[in-house]
Amino acid sequence: MALTIAGSDSGGGAGIQADLKTFSALGVYGASAITAITAQNTRAVTHIHDIPLDVVAGQIAAVLDDLDVGAVKIGMLSSPDIVACVAAALADYAGPVVVDPVIVAKSGAKLLREEAIAALKEQLLPRATLITPNLPEAASLLGEDPVRDTGAAERQGHALLALGPGAVLMKGGHAEGAECTDLLLVAGEPPLAFTAERLHTRNTHGTGCTLSSAIAAGLAKGLPLARAVAEAHSWLHAAIAAADTLQVGSGHGPVHHFHALWREEAR
């Protein structure tokens, strides 16, 4: 089983909802600890309400006290206090932790306050088995401009490795070209590239949440990191390819988490 620690997306395409859908689609039992409630749809985020710190800590403690958690995925943490709260709550957890540094929603809404970035770098990145930034998120963490090519992405990935995580997956969705390449960087090892055809669809809401939770699901099953990333990358590509069949909302719709499971007439 896996635990997601993240914000709630009322539209169902990202955050806790996307994570639990991903766990279920991949055959992993999912538990959750909600850090924030957002009011959002495929077009906009209109409200964000942080959950009280004692409730965040209580959710995590309750799950870890009773359930056999094989991996943890961390998503939206909007404030320095919530970052510190989650770090403390996981202090005794020895399993793999995947951190998706959620900074900006697909609609453009800021989900991570500027003052929380330093806390994330200091308190959670060194604890992470893997961090999964897209190119703008990597740039924000480093205080640099976003890059657009694989060579520059590799350089920034190594700079993020120096902050202490066990590995960095530089997601290439914001790069240019007909192919999309994600780079897995582990200290002392050659980079691994995961490349797929770039799909042209506006329905990519929640791709970051979905990929990181798919990797966490693989780790919860006991897969080695590289295989967990490879399987998650392939599965997400198929979920994006099927996204247009859902026809959810009028903005950036979600990927199809259950593309391999739903019958056509059930969509």
C-alpha cells in the first residue's frame, strides 16, 4: 500500500484524487493525508484552505501507526509550517518517499508560497528517495531560469542532487521537440532517459501528481527505482493518450487514470 500526503482537488484531476486513482489503477491500496482543500475545476483554482497542522500530523500518524505503508508520495505543501509538520511526522518512517514539488497548478495558480521553497529544500528534499520536478519547478528550486533542452536539464538535475535527495527525475514535458524525455539522475550513475512521443492535447491536468504517485505505487510493490520510473512513464503516456476520451470540463482536463480498466461504454 502507499500513502499520499497532498492537497485535495475538487475537480478530481490532480492532488489527492489523482493519487488515489493512480494507486487503485495500478493495484495498490491507497491511504491519504490531506494538507489543503482547494476549490478548483479544469479552468481555475479559486480557493485554497490549509488544513490545521495538528490535523495534518494526526492523519499521517494514524496511517503509519496502523497500516503497512510501502511508499509515501508527497505533493502540495503550501507553507513552511506544513513542510515542517510533514517532515516531523515522517521522521521515523524508513520507507521510500517520492516528493513532487508542486509549485504552480496547470491553471497558473500558485500552490507553493515563495517562503515555503526554502523549507522544502532544507527539510524534505534531503529526506526524499526521489524528487520529480518539471523544468519550471526545478528552476524555482534552484533560483534559475527554466531550461528547454536535455543537456541543460541534466545540469540542473545534478544541482538538485547536491541538495540531498537520493535521485532526481527531471520531467521534460515543458521542453521543446517532437519527443518528451524524462531524465533520471542518481549520484555516481549515468543518467537514464525515458523518451516518448509528445502528445498534443490540452487534457494534461494532474500529470505531475499522477506520475509521482505511479512511481510511488511501483516502489510500494518493491520495484527497483529505475523500473518503477520506467513503468510509471509508460503508463502515464497511455493515460495522456486516452485523456481526450473523458471529455471532462472546458479547460485543462485530467488524464485517463483508468484507461486500461474501463470499458468504452463506461467512460
